[in-house]
Amino acid sequence: MSNKTLRVKVWRGRTSGELIAYDVPRFDNQTVLDVVMYIQRNLQPDLGFRYACRVGMCGSCAMNVNGKARWTCRTHVSKVAADGELEITPLSNLPVIKDLATNMEAFFDKWAEAKGQFKGERTRKDDFSRVSPQSRKREAADAGIECIGCGVCYSSCDVVTWRPDYLGPAAMNRAWTLMNDERDIKGAERLRAVAGDAGCHSCHTQGSCTERCPKQLSPTASIAGLKRLVMKAAIEGDL
Ligand code: SF4
Ligand code: SF4
Ligand code: FES
């Protein structure tokens, strides 16, 4: 194998399947998504995978690369394949639709279960809400708001593997940002949703989600924030 060529093993199939090896030419600044696209365009036209923006905004291109979940459009081959080999498999903790494409339905259903939708009370006739950028709650909301829904954290979370009903890091990060949104009026309902058995208290705080999040968010800190709110509400008899 020349250093101008990558040996790439790619998962083909669904729950059952196999790794198939391909040789892909290397080039400067090549991303893992470039590699997958090369394979589909030149070697394996029916390879299934998902992507859209190619610039780290849409969150659709996540896959396991050499055993770790990553956003493939922003992951350079030179950083993850020092020995010239790549193994690319679908995200963990989600059913596989085909090859590298997973079904994200359960992941997003859990955002809904965690009451991840904003609910305000103003109408279009009201003035804008004014939230100070310096307020403590605004800073907490800002810290979690840039989630792109890629599923990297969800795929990396052992608790999701052990108990599939666990809401998971992304849904609870979303819930925490909304708990800190001063315009939102659904806080009590949301807190009840994340206080249950499959909610924030199941998190073991090991931090794989935070270590892997490509947007450098900290779902671990968000979940810790939810635990504090749940505890306070329980002590005050509000749950
Ligand atoms: S810190 Fe909690 S949510 Fe994050 S990976 Fe660990 S158990 Fe999962
Ligand atoms: S919290 Fe990070 S890893 Fe998880 S879905 Fe959002 S952007 Fe992706
Ligand atoms: S293709 Fe959109 S984030 Fe990678």
C-alpha cells in the first residue's frame, strides 16, 4: 500500500453485514466524508450514507471512524488515519437503515419526550422580549444552544446502550437550554419529563458525550444543571 493510498474498511449491511475494504487515493486536506463520497462515486455506487451541508452545520454526516463517533465532513483523514487505515461504521445506539445511514427517529423522539420545544406566551402584537446577554440564565442557555443534532454524543453514551429508553445527552442538553430561556413557559412540564427514571438521574457523569461533541458543548454540565433543578423542585414540593 503506497502512502498515496488509504485502505478503508466500510460497513455494508444492516444489523448483520460485513466490513468491505476499498483502496482510496489520498489527497491534501481530505476529510472522512470525502473518502466515503469517493467510494460511492467510483467504487460502490449503492453505498448508503447521509450528508447535506459539508461544512459542519447540518449534523447529518456523523459516523463511527476507527471506533469513535465523529462528524465526518469536518474530520480530516490526516488526524484519524496516521497509519493509512480507516474503519468506518454507522453510529452506535441507533438502528441501521443501510450501510452507514442510521435511523435517527428515536433520537429526535427523545427531544420531544424531554419537552425540547420552545413555548412562549407573547403574540405578534407584543413587543420583543428583552433578555440581557449578561444574565446568568442567558449565559447558561448560550452554552448549549449550538447543538446541531448530529447524534455523536448519543452514539457515545454507554447509558443509552444499557437502557434504550434513556433520554440521552442531546435531548437533555436541549431541555437545559430551554429551562434557562427566560421567555419559555413550559419549565414545570419539562422538569417533570426529565426527572423520571429515564431522565437526568440515570446519567453516570462519565462524560463521553462532552469529550466527543464536535461543537465543544457539555451535555454533562447541562444534565448536572437539570439534576440541581429537579432536586430543588423536589425539596420545595414542586414535582
Ligand atoms: S455523561 Fe451522562 S449523558 Fe454523557 S455519555 Fe456519560 S452517561 Fe451519557
Ligand atoms: S450535543 Fe454535540 S454531539 Fe450531541 S447532538 Fe448536539 S452537537 Fe452533536
Ligand atoms: S454534512 Fe452537515 S455537518 Fe457534516
